[in-house]
Amino acid sequence: MKITLVQSRGLVNDPKVNFFKARMRINNVDSEIFVFPEMFCCGYVSRRQDMQLQVLDNAILKDLAKLSDNKGSTIICGCPLAEGDDIYDTALIIDGFEKHHYKKMFLYKDNVFDETQVFKSGGTPMIVERQGLKMGMMVGHDLFIGDLVAYYAENGADIIICISALLPEQIEGFLKVAQSSAIRFKIPIMICNMTGNDCGKELGGKSAYISEKGEFLETCTAGSDVREIRIDVDALKANTASRSVPPKIEFSGSDSVTIKKVDPDPNGPFCPFSG
């Protein structure tokens, strides 16, 4: 199986152009699955009006569904979802004309963007299966939720796919967390991180495929756009079958010790190893 990471930037205020960008890449590559970054459909924006929620369906989503159906490929891409007054940051899974949304759980706050003021948090894991390969979905800092990684590892996911839109100063630490999680829970992790200038901020790219042993099997640069990754489904499923997940330990309480400062005795015996 081939999974293609497209870490291209989603343009703000022009979802139709984002469709053309996606179509160009999908039409030029034979792949079962295409993965695009967080908020690719509308660009990584913080204002509801800039997401163009009212036109996304006609401007990009219907055409992506037709493209998926014609190509026979699954498309995973970042897209906001409105439900009443609430907006979710989601990974949209397009399988022909069927659409499924995984809602981001860990909303992040920094000096660039406070997601908690814009989005509502999701709370339901999602495992997507294609041709026997089971993929656990994540968006951005969901990767920091150890219980979510553990859930996927314990429930038969063969790989985790995480889409993100991280700055250069964020992606290095993020990849270290991904590597540590892959080793701890014995599950491969694939990250598709947006690259390029978005709303005045340069995003970091450096998408990667990390094995269950923490090896970086495939990596992108900050500037590269498309990476085709061949997946040995049988090998991943064999790893899943042999996986042992660290046990959860329920603590009934904890011991508490207070260290009191003790002044040294000036008349105490001389210690030859001091001073």
C-alpha cells in the first residue's frame, strides 16, 4: 500500500484554489491514501469568517469527493466543521462520496493562536480501516494525550496518522514526542505537518513516518511538498498482533515527605571529603 503525504499549505480565503492544489497532486500520483495537513481546506485561521464555512462544501468538499471516487483513493485532510454554533477542528476522511469527521481533542493555546477560543473539543477516537490497515486518527496536539495513543495501541490500530499545522519552533519537540510515543506504545506514527507561509506565519513542514522502534523511516524538509511512502501492511499487522502495551496503574494515594532544613553543627566531626 502507498500513503502519500502532501504537506502543502492551504490558502486562506480561497478554498477553490486549495482544491486545485489537491487535485494536481492526487492526479500525478498513484496512491491508496492521500494525507493533507490540519485545516488544509481553508488555511490555518483563527477567525470563523475566514474559514468560509458556508462555501467549503461547494468550493472544495464536493469536488474532493468526486476526485476520491474517480481515483479510488481515500483522502484525509484538515477541515473545520460547523455544528450549530460550535466549530470543530477535524480530520476529514473522504472515501468516495462518504465523509467522516474526527474531531480534535487537545485544543492548544500559545502566543500565536488560542484554539480554545475558536473550537469546541471533540472526545471520540476514530479508527479508519482500508484494505486491512487500521489507522488511528489524530489532529495536532492530540498526540500529547497519552491515553489516546494507548487507546489506539490497545484497540488494534496498526498506525497513527496525525495531521498538524505547527511552526518551525514547535515541530522539533513535537517529533520527539511522536518518537517517544511510538517506542512506548509500539505503534508507528505518521505526521503530516503544513509547510509555507500561512497568515503571516511560516509553518514548519518536516512531516515524518516513524516506526514502532522510533526510527525515522521517511522525512520531509521544511520546504518539500509531497512524499510517497510504501507501507507493508502485513508487517504492520504482525507488529500489532505482537504488541504489548505498558499497563495502566491505578494509585490509591501517595506518600508525602517534607524535608526540613537542618543547620550544620560547627562543632561536628571533620569530614575529609568536604570543602
